[in-house]
Amino acid sequence: MPTSFDLFGTLVAAERPGEPAAAVAEALAARDVRVPDDWMAAYRDPHGSVPDGAERPLPDHVATALESRGVDADPELIQHAILAAFDRPVAVRDGAREALDAAREHGRVAVLSNCSVPGLAERALDRADLSVETVVTSVGCGWRKPDPRAFEAVADALGAAPESLVHVGDDPTADGGIEAVGGRAILLDETPLAEIPAKLEGIPCR
């Protein structure tokens, strides 16, 4: 029985920048990228449309926002700046390690995270000293939960059928989307992390 876990708010608690646009601006300036005077407006402008359910990488958005103000910056520099802006302390949530260990007893385990910052989920797992064999992010697969293609991507990464997947998360809308592909959702508002091992034990394999 393959199992996927949401990351932020489920396995780890993470600090977030109070004002993301300002945090990105500070990180860009620290790398000698000229920040436009009206950066806050440029950052908040969508700069084009994104298909329903799709994820636009934040570095792409920031690069377009800069270009809209006549600033041409190296894409790799932008990516490093954004990762630095969002790379904050994380704490393992109570029961997370035990839930992961229990899931491993039933099959392969993955993280499936809505995250538009490349490398941030992996950095958070490393900071939290949580070892997960497979990590699928919306920025990596191109789709955000609850879009079915996000769950299909993590099932494919685990070598499993989507309908065999159990997904654990804290957001009924995003994480509950697993049910649209025939899988099973375990939501933390109904089943706390400490109860996940027993819950998994009681789920028949499909």
C-alpha cells in the first residue's frame, strides 16, 4: 500500500516570510540584482495566465516581473535568491516520524507538496532530518493538488496505480483531491498524526 504525505503543515511546521515580495526583494538585492522601485506591484501582477491546476515556478514569475520593469537578471541567480528568501527554520510535527515509519511498513512512501520554489521541499526535509525516498512537488510535476495530475504524478513516481494510493494531509480541499482518482485521503482534522499508524493498519490493501 503506497502512501504519500503532504509536507508543510503535515510533516513539518515552517516559518513563512511575513511579506514574500519583500523577502524576495531583499534576497535579490543581496545578489546585486536591481530591484524596481515599484517591486511590490510588479510582484503581485500575475504577468500572464496559468492553466487551471497548473503550477508556475516562482523563479519564472519573478524573472517576468523583473523583465516587465526592464531588469534582466541571470535565471540561476534568481532561483538562488528565491530559495534563500523562503528557506526558513522548520520543525518536525509531533508524530510525523512515527507516521512515516508506519507507512513504510505497508509499502513505498513519498512526499507530495504544493510548492512553487524549486528545491524548497527538499531543503525543508533535510533541515528536519526526515528521510523520504520520493519527493514530488507541484513545481516539479507541473500540477498543484487537488488537480488529479498531481496525485497521478506521485503514484507514477511510486510505481503504483493512483487508486491504490493513500494520501495524508492537512488540507481537506487540496489533499482530499486524492479521492478524485480513486485513492484514499487521511485528513489531519479527522485523524491526528499520532493516530496514523493505527489508521494505516486498518486500511485493506487494494
